[in-house]
Amino acid sequence: MKHLTKWSPDTCGCKLVYETDDEHPELDTKAVETIKACPFHEGLDIGKHFDTVLEENQRKNRFEGMIHKNVPEVIDTKIIEGKEVKHMKDMYQYKWSFDADRNLVVDVKDFPKTAIKKIQDLTKDQKIALQNS
Ligand SMILES: [Zn+2]
């Protein structure tokens, strides 16, 4: 069966509708309608629009996943319903945004220096800019 999902990513102001097919999960998710295009993404055709917004959203999510995996000094672990769940320590909550060139800008200035160095190495060439001053 085909399903339509309305999606507003937390990485920009776009609103899109995409289609998935649970009888054919091997088929790629396909964008079918643009409800709203934010100023950064207006004018793109629908396929390109969806791919671009999705890539930015995944890049932002991947950033935190990468920290969870590789930078234990800023991570705490909680047990929720028997499962280990990692999250940023309260003192290392960070702000992120996208600049005009759609680089993910992450404010890590309060992180320990060792953590910032690790994150710099991990995020090289991934359109991720660290703000640490
Ligand atoms: Zn957008």
C-alpha cells in the first residue's frame, strides 16, 4: 500500500509530501508535492528539492550520531525501557544552524578541547562548520 506523509524538517521551513510503498520497500521514497518552499530551497524541481532537504536533515542528525559514537566525554547514557540510550550531557547541549551556503554550523565553544579536536577531525569535508570561539 502507498502512504503519503507530510514532512516539515527541523532544518528549514520547507513542507513536502512524500510517498512510500510498504509492499515495495525497495523503492525509494519519492516526493510528490511541495506544500511550501523556504527561501533557501525555492525554485528547485520537486525531486531535487526533496533530496536537498533530506540531505541537510540527515547531515544534522548524523552529526549527533557521530558524537554519540565517538566523543564519549560529552555523552551520558540512560537506560530507558531496558535499552541504553545515549544523549548529550546537559552541560554540552549545543546550538546548530545552517549558514547561507547551507553548511551546518554547530556551536561547540563550551565543549572540552579534546572533544572539539575529535569533532574537527570527524567532520572534515562534510559541509559542517564548527563555531568554537
Ligand atoms: Zn527548505
